[in-house]
Amino acid sequence: MQSSTTLESKDTNRIDEDFPLFSQLQSYEHEQIVVCSEPSIGLKAIIAIHDTTLGPALGGTRMWNYNNEQEAIRDVLRLSRGMTYKAAISGLNLGGGKAVIIGDARTDKNEQLFRAFGRYVDSLGGRYITAEDVGIDVKDMEWVSMETKYVTGTPKATGGSGDPSPVTAYGVYVGMKAAAKKAYGSDSLEGKRIAIQGAGHVSSHLAKFLADENADLYICDIYEDKVNEVAEMTGAEVVDPDNIYGLDVDIFSPCALGGVVNDETIPQFKCDIIAGAANNVLDEEEKHGNVLLDKNIIYAPDYVINAGGLINVASELEGYNEERAHNKASRIYDTILDILNYSEDNDMPTYAASNILAEKRIKKVGSIQKIYSSKSQFSGHIGDMYKAKR
Ligand code: NAD
């Protein structure tokens, strides 16, 4: 008689041949993927729940005109997995999730679409909590929240946490100080030469923190009015966007785009530290993470140092309090230092050290769940606190 394991794997292999979706789910170790369809209104959405060991899966909804369904699936799987790591390393009791709506954010939006999507979110009973992401604005989320309470990152005017950028900037600031502590033995940024790429929401607040500490700032943006405004407010020197990588500075702070640490830019860097708000800073994580390690450039992993935004929306689930969100974001200092020390002790790139520490936390917290607690019957997760609040 065959063991059930053998039968199971045989069956899974058969399914894999027909639906590569299952092998993709398994390769990233996702728990669930929900395909949401309502042809009468053109809704095509996918919700991916990666891991809920630590709590309900939280992550924004992205609306994007994907070239094909495969591209949308790949994106939602990759992004939701990233949220698991971000929440775990940030010490949050949240899992990783993400949703994508396939469509053109300029032409395909309407009330029905978002309310239908909201119903799908609601059907998951709090396993997934959504928020804004690329292509989604406040009005869209208002429609979603007509159908579900599992929405966060709502405007301050309606009791929510509002724009996360100030808290994100604060997290980047303290994370940069932690990297300075590792590099120079002191976390003071006074007199440090810092190049900031981008003069947007996060970097304008970041530049203010740095200017208050008397750092020597250089800043660029593709829009002259934006960069001039931040320069005027902080005394930063405006530089050409093409020259930002090769400046003779101590710290490079990418706060605009992803992929800016790549084969072309690395040879230009003269900095000791790379620490900024942008997502997916390393063009190729493994390759460029290793090159930075070899060149002795300290890289503060993006999803750790920019977690202030997630910390901010997570605070909303417990009843938003700005001071508490700032306090939680200040822990990014210790988290970055732990990662940098682990990276040094194990001679590995910082992104890899961060992934390992995030996985360790998930495993450790997961292992205590076998102990019965009165909280267990309510699950004790943030989603339930949220329910209680409303
Ligand atoms: P933003 O759009 O307000 O600012 C980005 C700025 O970069 C803009 O002013 C843009 O003109 C500029 N820019 C674009 N291309 C550039 C280039 N080639 N050279 C120089 N400047 C360029 O965005 P933001 O909210 O400040 O976010 C900045 C980055 O941080 C993004 O990568 C975002 O994904 C990430 N992030 C933001 C938050 C948040 O709370 N806003 C949270 C986590 C991560």
C-alpha cells in the first residue's frame, strides 16, 4: 500500500502539469491565492496570501495594465512574499499579502469594480487586509471599504493614519544612523556628506531630519520645482540627476526609483553606506548584494529601512496614534544594526542576513503557537483587534 505522502505527491505532480500555478505557489511557499472575477463589470483581480504565521496578511492593492495574466500572477506572488519578510523583520504581528487588479488605472476604474473587489476581500474574513498601492487612490479605497472593514491606510480625516511618508522618512533616518554607527563607530550624521536621490514625499521629510542634524546635503530630482523647494527648506545643494551616483559622499540615499544599484552605478560609488526609502534598490539582489559586500559598502536593506510606511498603517489597526507609530519606527535603528552585525559575523550580504533573521522570527513565533492560550480562540491577531475597534 502506498503511503499517503506518495499518493499526495503523485497527485500534485499530475496537477502541476495542467496548472503551472500550483508549482509557482509552492515554489514561493504561498498559502493561498484567490482569483476574483466578475465579467459583467470587468473585474479581474488576484489576492495572494503568502504566510499568516505572524498574523493576518497585510499588503496594498495594485492596479496595473499587465501584459498577460502570468505577469500579474508573478507580480502578486513576488510582492506578497516581500510583505511577509517586511512585517516579520519589523517585529509586526502581520503576515504577507498583496492584491492586483488587472486594468488601466486611468480608464477602468468605477464604483462597481472596487465594491466587487471589496466583497472578495471581505470573503476572506480578515485573513487579508488591504491598503493603497500603485494605481489606487483614496476614492477607490473608500469604495472598497463600503464592502469590507479589512482596509487600512485610510485618510486622517476619517480617523485613519493618512500619508505614511513622514513615518517612512523617520525610519530611514534612524536606519541611516544605525548604518553610520556600524561604519564610523558613531551614529552622528553631523557633517556627513549625504546624497539624496529624489525630492518627493519621503525625501523631503528625510532631508529635514538630516538638515536638523547639520548633515551636508546634496539632492537631485527630475523636476526642478520639487528639488528647489526641498533645497530651499534644508540648505541642500542641488545636483544633476546624472551625477548623483559618483558624488564624493559618505552616504547615498536612494529615494526615487528601484534598480539604482546596478552594473553601471556601482563602479561610480564613492560612498560607505547606501540607505534610502526606495524599494528594490538592488537591480539583481544576489549579484549586487555580493558586489557591495566585496566593496565594503554597507547596504541597509530596502524593505527593512523603509518599513515605517507599513508600521504606520499597521498602527491604524490598533487605533492610530502618531507618536506610537514613530516610536515603533524608531526600532528600525536596532533592526538595521542587528542585520549589519549578522551580515558581518557570517560574511554574507545584508539582504541575505535580513531574510534569514525574518525567517527565524517566523519560525520562532510559529513554534509557540502549539501552546494553547485563551487568545487562540479569538486568534489574537490585529485583524480581530480591528474588528473590536469598529
Ligand atoms: P514620490 O513619488 O513622492 O518621490 C519620488 C521622487 O523621485 C519624485 O519627486 C520624482 O520626480 C523623483 N524621481 C523620479 N525619477 C528620478 C530620477 N531618475 N532621478 C531623480 N529623481 C527622480 O515617492 P515617495 O513616496 O517619496 O517614495 C519614494 C520611494 O520610496 C519609492 O521608491 C517608494 O516606493 C518608496 N517607499 C515609499 C514609502 C512611503 O511611505 N511613501 C514607503 C516605502 C517605500
